[in-house]
Amino acid sequence: MYQMVHLQNVFYSPEAGYTLISIGQLDNMGFSTTFGNGKCVIYDTNSAQVAKIPRNGRGLYKIVREGAEEVNAIEETLTLDALHCCLGHVLASKGLPRIQTTQS
């Protein structure tokens, strides 16, 4: 059983195909998390368990939602590349400059 958690200042990209939750944002809100034994457990500010999320075969902790009870208004829709930039990731489509080494 999951509790409803209200997240603010989130990014939305329909191209992502799933929802990512920032552990750092949960921490800033006073939540805590533990990882171990194939699960992620999230606790609220009163140390009550909010969610227990199993790790899937790909090593991801994925919450499967049976439908949204509440949907917030979208202020801005991001492309997948823009979402990666907001998260500080390197864009695979842009590539990295190759670092060349010389042998001496």
C-alpha cells in the first residue's frame, strides 16, 4: 500500500515512458530511503513507511501505478533530450568529444 506523495517542481517528458523520482528531492522534503535485499523503502518525516518498491530484473526500482488519482497541470513539456540536460546527463545524441591519448 502506497501513500500519496506530492512532489513539486518536477520535469515532464512524455517521451521518457516512465516516471523518475529523485532521491535527492525526497531527501530535501524530509523523506528517507533505504536500499537493500532487492528493495527500496521510502519513509516519511515521521519514519513511517510510505512505499516498498521491489528491484526488477534490470536493476531498476519501478513503481507500477494502477492509474492516476490526481494529475497536476503541466507547465512545460520537455523533449527527452531536454529532460536529460535538466538532469545533468550527457546527451547520447550529441556525443562526447573523444579524448585522444598518445603513447610515449
